[in-house]
Amino acid sequence: MRKIVVFVTSILLSLAALAQRPTATINQVNDFVANSTLYVVLTENPLSDYNSEIRKAVEKNWNVTGWKTVYMSELESKLTNPNNAFLIPVTMQFEEDKDSVEYTFISLLLGGEYETINDLPEVFTFPFSYDGGEDETTYQLPAIINFLNQHVKNIQNNPKLLKDRKYTTYSFEKKSVANKTIYLIKDEQDASLDEEKEIQALFPSAPISFTDAMTLEKVIRRKEANALFFHIIRPTDEEMVPGRCYTILLGTDGQLYYFGFHKITDKTPAGLTAKDWKTISVNNK
């Protein structure tokens, strides 16, 4: 069960849905592609990089529908129009985890005559950041939006993807990682797996290249061929609070190779685990 809070206006600020958000139907998805305008919802925070980065990412990587931008404070009047859809950052807590950790997901919601924003049908929800750390992951938005754009098209061909909230279909598609380079940021790795030789012992399938966020940003923006990276949602070393760690392997072309998550414990680090590497090695030879 997910506790969901969407920060829209002062009126809607306190809304929280304790039940699962309804999933869109394939008919609604097809109607969205044929008839809807996508509103890319911007935050009110003038210091955040999210607004400028999501604009650029959508402009270069979204072609399923036409799109416009709207600030959260302007959103309420547009929610009831069935020809509107919303790409919106959503803050979530997982009630079954018994902790207070918040995550930001990027969700695609469809407008219509619904009681609250939390009743809007959901096409997808994708992990974006951990407990308000949006600016740490904004440079990865081009690849994320590229994937989500492809994902909507894939849903039209395979409606079962609407129910695949953990993106397992993509993880087991047997995409080859041979002749590709996986870029890693050392600070995002657990200390037991932050050297190339330690990883290659578990994962001999593709070369590993340790880099920094600035270099990886250039790799993603240029859509360098045969380049993969991990979109990792985890606390910083200083926080180390209980919660979930998401480990998502993406190509700069928007292809998803692996989607995993685990609960952070004393024995399970907040980063890529040996199990992650072994699973990717088996699934993506």
C-alpha cells in the first residue's frame, strides 16, 4: 500500500491516498496518445534544477503527444479535463515499510472528472529521487524521459505492461550488454563493491568505467553509443536511514536493462549488491 501526496496547491497539499492509485486502461492510454495534451508539471521552487532539466528532457525525448508546461499552483483547473494528462513529480511513502522515508517518483496521470487528484488513473510511475534529492538526479532525465516515451508506445503493443509496476518485463528481455560500457559513480557503490576487479568477478559481461556525475551527464546528453549507467535511488552516506534502494540500469538511448530494489539493512547496503550484479549478468548476456 502506498501513501501518496501530490504537492499541487495549498488546498491539495494535505491530500493523501492510502489506497493504490487506479491504473489506466489500455483504452485510456490509446485515447491519451490520440487526443491528449501532456502537461509537464513544474515545481514552485526557484532554486531547483528540476524545471529547466525536465523541460529540456521532454523537448528532446518526448514525441508520443504534444506537450505544454504548467506550474503546480496552476494545475487544479486543468485536472478535470479528460483531454489533459500530467507528467508530475509525486512524493510517496510505502506504508508497508513501516518507516517515514519519502521518495519522489515521476508519474503520468490522466485527467478527468475524479473526486481528487489521487483518483486520477496512472499510466506509469518511475522512481526519481530519494527524500527530496531531486537535484542529484536531474542530469539523468534525458534517458529517463526517453525510456518513458518508449514505454508508452510499448504499452500500446503490450497492455500487460500497465500492471508491471516493477518493470520486470524489461529486466528479462535478454538485451545484450556485450560491447557496451557501464559507467559507475564510485560514491554510489557499497565499499565492498567499489573496485573494478570486485565487480568483474561477479559481472564479466561488459567493461566497467568509474566516472563522476559531471562526466556521466555529458555521456547521457550526447547519447553516446553503447553507454549504460545506473539510476540509483538511495540515501547519502550521512543519512543511512532505513528505506528502499532502487538500482536501475539504463542505456543513454532510453533502453531499460534492469530494474531492482531492496530494503536497506545493516547487511544489505544502500547501493548495488552482489545479487544485482549476478542477476544482470544472467539476464543480459
